[in-house]
Amino acid sequence: MANGPILIISGTNRPGANALRVSQLIEAHYKAANAPVEIYSLADMPREIFDPVSYATKPAAWTVVQSKVVAARGLHVVTPEYNGSFPGVLKYFIDMLKFPESFEAKPVAFTGESAGVWGAIRSIEQLQHIFGYRNAHVFPDRVFIPGIGQKFDAAGHFIDAAINERLIKQAKGFADFTAKFL
């Protein structure tokens, strides 16, 4: 198993995304737990990967992304809910990664956020099926954050301490979970 950092995937390329804000708060929790961590935002996907020829031949810039995923000791996917599912760009990201080595026996955790009342539960359930199909080890402690637009204070921290506590617990638990696969 890989022994790089835990790679937090901010699961949308939308400018000003709440997924990136949540990813940054989760990153701080991993750092507080002394777990190596890095964020990859889908907004940083190389433009060339969207060229249709990329299905057959990946652009050179994509090899950096591919290497990050393979080297990661675990993936922590932070996804919004768009139209009852996860963003299409997240599916495309998954599809562009090598099979099977990108997710084979890779620990994966999920955090969902949405404007609605369910906190992206549908998005995460769908992603669990995909990662299960790809033989990843799904961490069972998921966090769902409903009503995301009203959850931050002016400094960008969660107003609701309970959400923050769930994320701290999830980060610590997932860091321990990934250590079992090193």
C-alpha cells in the first residue's frame, strides 16, 4: 500500500466551492492529528484532460495527478450534491484515473455537503458504489453537512460545533484506518 499523504479530493471545480472550504477545515484536523495530508481541488485539473483524445492518451500534466492518487495512503472525498448526485467533473476525474491501481485496496473516506437537508447522502451513497466496484476500502464513518450555505462564520469556520466535532472524529478515525494498510 502507498505511504504518501492522505489526499483530500475537493470534489468540484466550481469557483468559490463550499467543498474546498470544507476540505481546508478537514485538512486542519488531519494536521492537528499529525497525519500527513494534501488537498487536490478538481478546479486544478489540467485543461488538456478534457480533450477527447485523453481517453486514449493521457496528457503529461495528468501524470502528476495520477501519481498523487496512487501514492496517497488514503483518499478523503469531499463532495457537494448537485441535482441529487455528485458533480459530473468528479465522475470524470474518477474515469480518467488508471484502472485498477488508482483505487485497488485504497482506503477512502467521504464527507458530503449540500444546500438541502440531507447533506449529500445520495452523492456519497453513489460514490460508495463506484469505489466499492473499484475495490477500495470504504471507511464507514461518513459526515453529511446539510444547509451548507448557513454553516460558516465570517472567518470561514463552522458555526455549529457539532459538525466540527464530527469532522475531527472522522479525520482521526480515517488517519488510524489508513495506518492499518501501510
